[in-house]
Amino acid sequence: MQKFKYPGLVALAGFIVWLSACRHELPISGNTGGSADTTGSGTGSGSSSSSGGGCSADTVYFVQSVLPLLTSSCAQAGCHNGQTGGDAGDYTLNTYAGIRQIVQPGNAGSSRLISITSSGSMPPYGYTALSSDQIAMLSKWINQGAANNSCTASSCDTTGVTYSKTVVPILQTNCTGCHSGSAPAGGGVDLTTYANVSTQVASGKLWGDISHSTGYNAMPLGGSQLSACDRSKIHAWINAGAPNN
Ligand code: HEC
């Protein structure tokens, strides 16, 4: 016991020093950028360039695809959330400005975001590596110019939703960075298997959490709420009996 007393104090002292050094950053959540178009949490000031005409199926939108994936996979508490000391604190991956620092617009091949995720170095051991589809999506966004773009479809089709084609991709983009087998950031809740997801559905917590209902834990933790369309799709799937289809 004696042995641990000292390092503990040193760590505490370090923490206090860090707290005072970074105090100006602490109250700012999800937005460490100073300028108007660098906010990360959903404001997406740059809205779609295709306004009026809906979203282009061939365009990767930062606000809808890139930001939620990196927020849930990289910016958990203690990681790249802009409020952490040490190495992780050098990178803030829940804002456009922070993410922009590790990408070369137009050149996925020389972007650190791509090399570090495709080598499997990040997310680190204990977390689930990004899938090749997710890395391809990030590469495409970078090659399309890595813009702070956003597009919300004007209509939402909730017919024909299935677990595998609709629910799983939403969970992979927004949730499983924290909620996968050994990931330490999801409070022990795994959302990568149908059995586990359906348990959360049956308890009412899946819907309670994503709809941000009173008395539930608002999910995704620390990120923006799922879009109204994604919520409607999950709701339709739950109403259909949450089948494993
Ligand atoms: C940044 C990490 C993180 C992300 C991203 C995240 N969660 Fe969580 N989630 C947690 C933590 C931590 C807990 C445990 C909360 C507690 O016990 O207080 C939790 C708990 C839960 C639970 C268990 C019930 C409860 O409320 O305790 C469900 C269900 C859940 N999350 C669903 C989701 C869904 C769905 C998403 C994506 C839309 C998501 N979470 C995204 C961290 C995260």
C-alpha cells in the first residue's frame, strides 16, 4: 500500500497542474475551435451545397458520417475529446478543426487519419478497429476535399427497415466505438450482437436513451443526438418487434 501512496500524490499533483493549465478549455464541450465554421457538434454551419435538392448519394457528409464515427470511436472520455492531457490531448477528434489537423484534403493516402486507422494502431488495444468500409468512407470524404459539409435528407423512408441493413450501420457509426466487446468506454454494454441489442430494446433503454427521454441516459454519450430520420428508422424497427432480419 505504502508503495502506491507516492505515485498517487504525484499523479494528483500532475492532474491539478493540468487542470489549471487547461482550465480555459474545460467548459467548452465539443467545440474547441474558435472560429465560426469549425464547430463540431452538429451546427454544420456550412450546410449542404445541394440545398433544396436533397443529399447527393455520392457525397460523404462530415456532420452526418465522419463526425459521429470519430466522436464515438476516438473521443471517448480519456481519449481525443479535447479535455484530456497527455498524448491524447494533442488531438481533438470531436470537432472539425481538430479532425482537419490529421487530414490532407484531397489526399487520403497522405492523411494521418487514414494511416493510423488502417494500420490498426488506433483505436488502441481494447477498442474495436475501424472496419474497411468505415476507413473507405473517411478516405472518400478526404478525397472529396474534407469539407465541413452537412446534408439532411428532406424525406425519411422508414419502410423496409431491417436489423442488419438499417440498425447495425447506425449503431456502428454512432455507438459501437464505445459499445463493443472489450471497449472500456461503454459502461460494459456491448451493442455488437443482436442478442445484446434486443435486451436493451426489451428493457426500453435503447429507445429511452436515443430519444433522450427523461430518466434515461442520453446517447450517444457526449455526441449529438441521432438524426430524426435515424431515430424514426430505429423506432419503426422496434415497433415491428425488433426482428433479427
Ligand atoms: C462515448 C461513449 C459512448 C457512446 C458513443 C455511446 N454510449 Fe451508450 N453508454 C456509454 C456509457 C459510459 C454507458 C453507461 C452509462 C451508465 O451506466 O451510467 C452507456 C450506456 C448505454 C446503454 C445501457 C443503458 C443505460 O442507459 O445505461 C445503452 C442502451 C446505450 N448506452 C446505448 C447507446 C447507443 C444506442 C449509442 C449510439 C446511438 C450509444 N450508447 C453511444 C457510453 C457511450
